[in-house]
Amino acid sequence: MRRALWAIAALAAAGAAHAAGNARLLRRPGGPESIVDGRVSVLVPLRDEAGRAGPCLRALLAQTGVADLEILVLDDRSTDGTAALVRAIAGADPRVRLLAGTDPPPGWLGKPHACHQLAAQATGHVLVFTDADVVFAPHAVAAAVALLRSSGLGLVSPYPRQVTETTAERIVQPLLQWSWLTFLPLRAAERSPRASLAAANGQFLAIRREVYWAAGGHDPGAVLDDVELVRAVKRSGGSGVVVDGTALASCRMYTCWDEVRDGYSKSLWAAFGSPAGAAATAGILGALYVVPAAAALCGSPAGLAGYAAGVAGRVIAARATGGRAWPDALAHPLSVAALGWLTLRSFRLGSRGELRWKGRPVR
């Protein structure tokens, strides 16, 4: 048992070292001096977002460095006055077009269908997809497009700084950026065609127009529409990767435990390929990051070393992505355990046909 714990500690330390290497390799956009020519289309799907979309839309209207900016907003059958909010904020600004969405046809989920409708109406050379809960720095769009062009990639996804305030958010949300920094080899992922080497965040994603349509656009039935879009780009011969968006945008996805629970439950079943894949992943993560903490509580030096390595990896990820390092990283075993429970809940609800999001079924 002692040898096994030391082996686990070594693997956890290797994960932290890999995260540190990725933090150095992470592509970072330019600053406020970024300027791009040509038309850029920012695409914003909204469904019942009257309470959240205001800061996003105001930030988009304040963008600098883009010679020709088109902002397309799709009201996806909202019932809470979202369209009225958009009109009030945009006024007569000619850069903004408000589109009326249609219900998704059979085989389509809501968000992919909304994104598809927006892309079909866009006229820009670059398409920038975003969500209602993202707030942009004034140079964000220009910097993302400039990086897309200078890197030669077909797609870049600037990962926004994740804002977490409640205990539930601080326990679960940091696992997003920690996971890809720890396990995804960024430079290999940029151009590898392997589906397993795909990561993106639909909160902020810039893609060349021709690359988007060559990949077939959004997958109609994709719950993880952002990751599936990167995979489609790779299958079509394109390239793409997640990049640092800490200085470009911020996002608070959820505000309480109920939102965290339901938000992750709707999608985790699709994250691991199969129940067996999910069980294997949960088992490996538990062995690497929960077992050492339990052993450390029993006085095991190897367990303490493994726990410390896991905490170090979380600190590295937080510092690289603008997150809160202390004391949140100390709860890393609890975070991993919570992820395992949420994954189990996702599969259980999915098997019963009870997964819904914003009034629509997702499975």
C-alpha cells in the first residue's frame, strides 16, 4: 500500500508539472493595441437572459480595434423580455441586428440550433461566438481575432476568467481550467486530429468563417457544442485550441449550488463517451486526488505528498487563469469527489429522460 501511495503521489506531481509547462506554453492574446481589419461577426444566442445579458451587450458595443464589427443577437424564443432588453441597449446602433430564433427541429438541441442560425446570417470573415454571461474587455474581440490570424490556427477559444463567489462555485468551477491544463498537451492538441485532444469554451470562441462551414458547423445534437465543434474542425483538416482569455473576458456561469448542480448534470454524461468511460475517469481521479488525502489524514507521508501535489496543480491552474488559489486549492479532493457525484447524477437523470435545460430536453 505504501508503494502504491508513493506511485500515486508521483503521478499527481507529474500532473502538476505538466500544468506548469502548459501554463508557460499557453498562447496569450495581445493587449489594448490590437487592431484588425475586415468584418468580424460576434454571435450571441440568448434564451431567457433578460437578467444577465445587459453587461455582455454593453461590453460588446464598447469594443475597440475592429474596423468593421457586426453584432448578431438571436432571441431564442425567450419569454422574459430578452428581446426588449436588447433593443433598449442597442438602440439604433447599426452594428447590431436582433434575430428571431425558431424552435429547434427534430435532432437539434437548442444552443447548437441557435448558433447555426446566427452563423447562417453572419457576413464576417471571422465568427466570434459568446454567451450572455460573458463580460468583455474593450480590446477582447480585436485581440482574439489578431491571435487567430497570427497563430495560423482555424479556431481559438480564449478561456475567460471564471468568477466564483459561493462555496459551491469555488469547489466545482475551478476544475474546468485545471483539467485541461493538467491533462491536455496544448501544443500537440493544436493540430492533432485526435478527438481526445480537443478543448474549448463556448463562452468565447473565434473561428474563421471558411473553417466553420468546412467542419459542417455546430453538431445538431451536441450537448458539449464547443468541444464537438473543435473535433469537427480537426476532422475536416483544421486546427484549434484553447488559449488564455484571462485579460480579455470574465464569466460567472452559475451563482448558487442549484445552478451548479443542474448545469453540470445536464452535460457531464456527454463528457466521457460512455458510462464505462465516466466510471474509469472518476476512478482514476479519485485514486490520484481523493485517496492520498484520506491516507494523509491517517498519517501517511506518501498520502501527504500526493495531496500536496494535487493542491500544487490547482494553485498553478488558478494562477495561470486568473482564479483564486487560496484557500480553494486546499479543497481539491472535495472538488474531485463532487465531480464524481455530479457525473453519477448526470447519468442517472439521463437514463430516466429527466435532463432538461431552459425548458428543453437535452437527452
